[in-house]
Amino acid sequence: MNPPTRIEIIILIVLLVVLVMLLEYITYTKLKLRCREILRLEMIALKLVIIDMLHITLLWLVMTLPLIGIAVFTELSVVFVIDLILTKVRSFPLLGIEIAYLFLFLYAVMLLLGRFLVKYGSIYKLPFVFFVRNDVRQFLRKHQYIHMALFAGSITYIAIIIDLLIMLVDAPSPLSKEVIGIITALLLIEVLPNKKYENAIKLCKKFTSCD
């Protein structure tokens, strides 16, 4: 058997080099496609995370903004009452108009906040009735990412109640105590006995990415 000639050796080397390059190209192509697929899946996952975080933030705002608004209004009402006390030199008609304005404003706030609490007040209790109601448990298991918003909203509600009670104790006058007492009673009466969990779940569903 004759040994391979120089040309045959060169051809064999060239073929081996071509084969290696072809294998490397195939491997590179597969890796590139896989990387693209991984990147696409990562982008989809990132998009879902951003959407979920947006939903959580919006739900938290819906739960907390009314409470924060009523707390700020109460603080301003107390300041307004103190101002009335410190400016007794004003004429009686003017004081009467300011007091009437205060209670009309209080009535408007109670009317707007009351409608929300009457319909959705039980939303602040959802994290605490997880083991009691099957519908709440099933919903929260299906949408676990909103637990954070619900829990934060419930904690905000408790913190506002505590803050109002402290304000009630430290209130400088019977008028300010009356204003704080009315608002505190509204928050307690419309939330604690509220059992409209179906409405609360429907509200939460508006901020979920799927049904």
C-alpha cells in the first residue's frame, strides 16, 4: 500500500479544517439561537414583572390614598379649629361661617370616603380572612403577587386608626375631638363589620394581569 502523497495529505488537512470550521459554525449558530431564545424569554419575564409591579403599585395607591387623604384632612381640620380658638376676637357671624364651612367640608369628605368604604371597605381585611373564606383564599393563591399591596394597605389602615386615636386624645378642644371622632368612627364602622368581600375581590381583579 503506497503512502499518501503530499497533495493527498494537504487535501486531508484542508478537509479536516473545513470539517472543524463547519462544526464550529453549527455550534455557534445553535448557541446564538439559544441565546436569542433565552434573551426573548428573559425579556418576556421582565415585562411580566414590570406589569405586576405596576398593578401592585396601583392597587396600593387605591387602598392608601383615601386613607392618607382623610388623615391629612383631619390634621388640617384640627389646625383650623385651633386657629378658631386662638382668634376669638373675630365677629360671631364670621366664626359661624367658618365652622359651617368646616362641617360642610367634613360632610363632603365623609360622603366620598363613605361610598368607597361601604363598597370596598372589606379590602383592608383580605389578608386576615385568608384562612376563613374559601373565595378569598383561592383568589390570593392565584394572584400571590398582590399580597404585598394588600398587606401594605391593611397596615396603612391600622396605622391611620392608631394615629387618629392619638390625635383624639391630644385634641385641644371639644370641636376638634368631635371632628376626629366622627372620622375615626367612619373608618371603623365601614370597615370592621364590612363583609362585602366579593366587591373587594372584584376591585383587586382590576389590578391583576389575568382573571
